[in-house]
Amino acid sequence: MNVWAYIDPGSGLLIWQAVVAFFVGLVFYLKQTREWLFGLFRKLFRGKSHSDAAAKPGPLPPEPHGR
């Protein structure tokens, strides 16, 4: 039995666009997930050291009013 299949160019390009969009979206999703996991592990395993406390600036003093 002979089977003749035909996909017109519009449908073929639509399928190609969907495949490319899926893989590009997957790359961005995996990148964001990786960064989220690394940030989570950094928060969990980072100890409170003196250098961390010194690196964070405190509140600013109030501005003088009588100039």
C-alpha cells in the first residue's frame, strides 16, 4: 500500500516554530531554575561571618535641617 503524505509549507513552518520555541523556552526555564537553586543553597549554607555583617550598610543618619 502506498501512502502519500503532504505537509504544506505553512503547517511545516508552524511545527518548526513550535519546536524551536519549546527548546528556547526550555533553556531559559532551566537557567532560571538553576539560578534559583544556587541562590537557595547559598542562603542555606552561608554562615553569618563578620565580613558579611561589615559588607551590609546600616541605615543612613538623618539629614541636618539647619543649613
